[in-house]
Amino acid sequence: MDPQHTTRRDFCADLLLTSTGLVLAAPGVTKAIAAQDSMVAYPPRKIDGAELLMPGSGLYFNYPTRNDAAVLLRFSDNEYRAYSRRCTHAGCSVDFDAPSRCFSCPCHRGAYDARMGQVMYGPPRRPLDEIVLQVRAGGYVWAVGKSYGRNTEVIANLRGGD
């Protein structure tokens, strides 16, 4: 047999192995692409009263529209996070529970961690959508976008290296 000549059987075997490798690698590639496209910029809006918020407390506001309930949390002097209050399971409004440091959904007893918005338990399968923030001159906090896939590297860069 000629070493430079590929048989149909060898070609099919190589094609099957290559295709299998691509299929197995696709979820990681899809997640990377989705993470890049997960941040949506909206018109910036100052969050009134945010500079007066005490560490460990929260403030309800609306963003990006009047109909989109959100919550701003202050963890320390320079650490703020904001999330949509819409449960990712069925769209119910979640409430911030300061003593337990979590968000609770009254509809199906789901809970999210307040620091990262990750699901702690219950039926939700994905984290809360995060509101992208900027702290501007004078300590004023502005909402500038929304992250749907939670690409924390992009969020940290927008926050100035959080």
C-alpha cells in the first residue's frame, strides 16, 4: 500500500475523530462567544441615594426602564453590586434578605447568593442578571448596562478592576 495514499476507511476514521473532537469542544466555544456578547449597554442612570447607602444594606431602584426592578447592594466602602430583581426561573420578584445575605424568591422558594447572584438552591438554573455599575466622581454610582451571561471579567474591567 502507498504510504502517501489515504484509504476511504482511514479518511472516514479521521473525519469521525475530528468531528467528535469539535462536538466535544463546542460547548466551551459557545460559552466563550456567549460571554462576550452578554453585556448590553443602556443609557447611564445615576442611582439616587447610593452614596448614602451603608455597607451591608441594599437599595431598590429601576433599571434600565421604569418597569425593570433592580437592587443595589453595598458590601464595603468601594464594593457595590446590583442585580435585576427578576427571578431567572419564572420571573417573580426576588427580595434582598440582609441577615442571610441572599435573595429569596417567594414563588418557588429559590435563593441566590447576594455577593455573586449565583443560585444557592431551588428551581432557578442560572444566576440573576447583573447590572453593570460605574462609581464616578463624588462617589456617585451609575448603572450603565446589564450583563446577562455574567462575564465577570468584562464587568470587572468596566468597574475599573474591581
